[in-house]
Amino acid sequence: MLKTGHALVIDDKQNDGMIICSVLIENFTPCYFFQYDERKVLEHQEQQKPKLTGIRLIFQDLALTSQGEPSKTDYDAAALTIETIISEQNGPWLLVTWSTWAGAENNLGTQKAEEVFNHLRENLPPGLRPFAFVVLDTKPMYSKSGLHGELQAVSEISPELITHLSDHIKEKTAQHPATTALIEWETEVFRAISETVSEITSFIQPGNNFDSDLGSILRELSLAEIGKNISPENLSRGLKEVLSSILRDKIKSTACGIENFGDINEDQTQRLINWKAKTNRIIHLETSALSQDLPPGSIVELSHNPELAPGNFQSKEDLEKFIRPNFFQFDNTDNRATKNRVSTECSIIALDLTPPCDHAQNKSPWNKYIIGLLVPEANINYCRAPDRINGGRTNKLLGDYLLCLPEMMNQEGGKYFLVLNSKLIFSIDKTKANNVLKEHYKGRLREQILSDITSWLIRQSTRPGIVELR
């Protein structure tokens, strides 16, 4: 059985759902059971209850509303139920159909299971769609009478049949090594979290003072990270940094099953072209909404607000004219329309390079920014040096003062590069940055890529001068 965070069982009958739940519980797989009723689904929506996350298996009864053969009405009910109780950011899950209408014992075969799978894929949000489906062929074995009759209660079923169902589920859910590897990593993260919590609390004696003693330890951990700057927001941020660093060290490699995959073939290469760019965005750029002050690595857009950039820029056109010689080199054949188009299609940004510790501890009243461009894939060659021998452009940037980050791609499409210029650096009062630049926030670079940029910038600013005769 998949090493899963949680499983969800959806059925309109108590006995039918509890048979699956009993098997999951026996195998120490955390599970939820939702007994389908249209009124319950509507109540859940009206009450805006917190949605589930980390669901990796859904055991879905096909006939939620129909007394006879399942139809689109049942599939709509399944989609509505899933979207109501599970978060859109849940991630991949395996659909396991559990119905007398989906097994190998009837002439419908897996037709109904495939129908509901396709329906869910078409009607659920991207982060909530099943990645595959399997069919349990055993439900009629537990019927009181007839192929589609009511099922027995768990207490009435022999242990041998329960064991048979458990083995059948394990066999059906162990067919996807790559997805299993990702889910095993998720399990490893939970294990590391548990170990971290256990270590931090192991030296505190249980009793009436446990929570207050724990609070004191957590406060000291936070102070060790942020120094004496003890505003509530910074305490929380400091504690997050300390606990996260412990956690990262505890998470071991979990790539079991990846060895089953060989080198990618030509078809896979074509499919991976865009996926790699999207994955680079996930690895390097965080685009979630901003909740507090601007964090380290913040990216703010200046294109539509030239007055925010240092210098006397009265319009967007003034700013674009300033940017051109600092990022682009045009050919003699490029006319003014081409130059204007390239400049307009690129977004001018400022990247916060203030060290994370300065952010956490309020060491400096100024934040340091570097100017950069978000350059669409079609325009990146203008940032590269001309090939004087063969014509065209080389893969080398115009100068060492430029840095180009890996190609990225947002979910809505459109590949782009982030190009930075070490000659274009400015500082701004921290309070003013949070008051003025915060509304132009577009995301933040993650810790590792930000560290690489900082190292590159240090090399640019501290390199020894070289004197030579030419």
C-alpha cells in the first residue's frame, strides 16, 4: 500500500465505507470517511470548514446517488464532494474505485472506473486531479445477497476475507514507483518533523509547567536567531528559521523507485522542455502572497512605476532608455521599433539583496537592491555577446557584470530569464521599502539561489584590479 499521509473513503453507505476503513486502520494508514449526502456537502460548503490536505488515496464509490448503473450524476457528485472537502493544493492522489459496478465480475469491466476518472480529470482544479486509477474487483464478495446488494457489516465478515481485501489493495496501489518516491519523501518530512519536536521537548519534564517551559525554550531559540529585536513578528520568523534548519538536516534522501527509470527518450525530452522551466520556477522562486514585511530575496516590479527607481525618471520610456545600454546590445539592423518592442516586453525589477540576518535582526535601516530584467525567451539573445566569427550570438553574456538565472516558466506559460546587473545597485530606507515597494511585490527568490547571487556580487565588488598594456 502507498506510504501515504492520509486516505479518504467516500461512500453513501456506512457499511461499505467502514470495510475499507477497517483495512486501512489495520495497516496503520490514517484515513477519513465521508458518508456522502447532498445536504452534508452543502452544509460543509456553507460552514467553510478547513479543507483536507495530504490525501494520497481516495476510495471512491461510483454509485453515490443512483440505485442502478452509475452515470454522470454520480460523477458530478464525486467531483463536488472532493472539491468541497479537499484543498486545491492537495497534490497527486490515486483514485481507487470500490463498487460492484467497476469490478471484473461484471461485463462493464473497468469502463465505469475510467469514466469517473476522466470526469474528475476534466472537472477538478489542476492541483486536485487524480494521477491514475485502479479498480478493486472484490466488492461483490462482501454483499449480503446478489451482485449489487447491500454489504455486510465489518463484524460479520470473516478475518480471511478482510485479509484478502487488504492484500488486494496493496497489490493494486503499488504500481507507480515515481509517484511513490515523492510520497515517501512526504512521509520522510513528517518523520523528521516528529524527531525535531521530540528532541526539543525531550529535556522538559511533563507536568503543569510543560507548556510554559516549552515557550521559554522556543523564545530563546528565536532570540538566538534574531538577537535583541523582539517584536512579535520577528520572534515568529526567527523560530521558523531555526526549526527549518534543524528539519532540513534531518530529511534524508528518499528516491526509492527512481532507479526503475532509464534515460529519457526523444518523446519524453519534448514533454520535459516546458516542465523543466516550470520546475526551475518552483525551485528558485516563491510566488505566494505577501503577509508581512518584505522578506529577503523580494522581487518588486518597477516597469509601471519609474518614480520608484533611483534616478530622475519621469516616465516608463525614460527608464527603458536607461536600461537598454545596461542589459542589451542591438545590431545595426535593429531599428527603433525593434528596440522599443524588446524594452517594452521586458519587465524591470529590483531584487532585495539585504542579508537574511539583517532582515531578521533589523541590523540595518537600509535595504540593498539590485536592478534586473525579466526577459522573455525570445529576447534573451540581446543580452548575449555577438559572435564576431560566425555571426549571430554566443551563449556568453555581454559582460561579467551580468548574471542570468536559470530559465523559468509560470503556470500560465511564457518562458523568461531573470538577468541582473551588478553595476546597478541602490539602497532604500527599510520603512520606505515596506510602505512603497510592498504593493509591487511579485515574489521572492529562495535561499539557495539568493546565496549564489550574493557570492557572485561579492566577486564582482572585491575582484583585484588588473593592469596591462594592450
